[in-house]
Amino acid sequence: MDTYRTEAVITKDRTLTLEDLPFQAGERVEVIVVTQAGPPTEGGSRPLRGTPVRYRDPFEPVAEADWESLT
């Protein structure tokens, strides 16, 4: 089974046209249409994406007092 991937935009009349496909005339194919995620909007589901990350003392122990085996 060969797979061919392309991107297209639905027109105003809600139709989709695929041209110059790499298949032979009369060949049976399966068509699956999947929407693509758009660019994130400000304050969307991931508001911290793209925010710089800064580590203070990255090699220092964290919550050392919370471990019973160390006491």
C-alpha cells in the first residue's frame, strides 16, 4: 500500500479538490480528512509555551528534608 500525503484548504463552498495525485486512473484509494491544529491563541490551553525557563541552582538537592531515608 502506497501512502501519499498532501495539504489542502477547504474552499468557501466547503469542497476539496485534489490534483496531480501519484496514482493510476481507476485505482481504488482511501481518503481520510484530518484537521490541522491552528496556531495557539494568546491565553489558550498552553499559556506558558515559549516562555523562557531559568534554573536556579540546578544541581542542588530539592526537598531533601522530605526523604525519610536521609534522616
